[in-house]
Amino acid sequence: MMEAGVLLDKKGEVLYWHLPNNRSGGALPDSVDLWSVFWENRNNISGFAHSHPGFGRTGPSHTDITTFNAVESGLGIKLDWWITSGDSMVLVRYNGPGRLDYHRMDVTMEPDWVIQLRALSGYETLNNADIEFASFNGGVTLDPNGPNAGTKYPNGTPHHPVNNLEDVQKIANIRGFDRIFLK
Ligand SMILES: [Zn+2]
């Protein structure tokens, strides 16, 4: 995981990808280069997005907030500050009255460039096999009164228990489980 950033123009389109050499999963490093790009484009920018490690709802760090405030003070304009995790996104804006009073909103309609920002950030994603395996919760689930027979996924998971011991045994062999859950 590496933090990456992208500067957005007034139409919300990509102006500049910020991919510093020394980026790590912690904080977006201060960068003279990045500041000069902000300054040169100050009449045509709407905001900046950067990525955070991990998944789920994220939010600005204290360093993020002080950086947002310093950039806005330097440019004399307010900007949209987008922050993305591996699977969700928030938009941070100044709403005052204090110098560091920024408000965080959840973003449900994600902009197109998020896909590329996440790719450049190198999130590790679970593949389908991992997701399937995890969905069994450590064993095969049996519900003798249920409707599901056969070994085809998702049969044998807690949401789709199989209804006979023969299928339980087969699924356990295929997946390498030695536990049976009775529903
Ligand atoms: Zn951050």
C-alpha cells in the first residue's frame, strides 16, 4: 500500500497525479513539487484526493487537516479534499468557524478517477477464492430440513446450508474443512 494523490480541475477531472517516491502507508509527504503544482494551477483547481491504507470509512488525520488549512491559506481559496480507502470514500470541506473545523461527508457516487487512484495506491484485494473460502466461516453448514443439495458454491455456507451428510462430506473434502455446523 502506497499513498497516492490526484489534483482535480474545476470540472472535477484529473490535472496531476501525485506519486512521490518516498510515499508510505502513513501520511502523504509534504512536497515542494506538489505545492508548486497547486500554485501554478490555483485558478483552475477544485480539489485534491489522496488515499489511506485499509478498507472501510476513513477520515482526515490531524496532519491532513493542518495541511488542508495551510494549502487553502496559501492559495486563498477553499478546496474539496477527497480521501479514499480501499472500498469507500469521504469528502472533507472547511465549514468553520475555527481554523481547523473541517467536516467529513460520505461519498456514495464515486468519481471515475477513484478506480485509478486505488490502483496506483496498490490495495491488496481479496480474490474470489479467498472470499468463497471465508464465507464458509470455518466449516460446512448442514440443515437437514433445508432445500439445498449438491456441492456447488455457495452450498454449505451459513447462508446456504446443504441438507444431506453426503454433500457435507464432499464439500469438507474439497475445501479442507473438518468442522460441521448444524443449523
Ligand atoms: Zn491522509
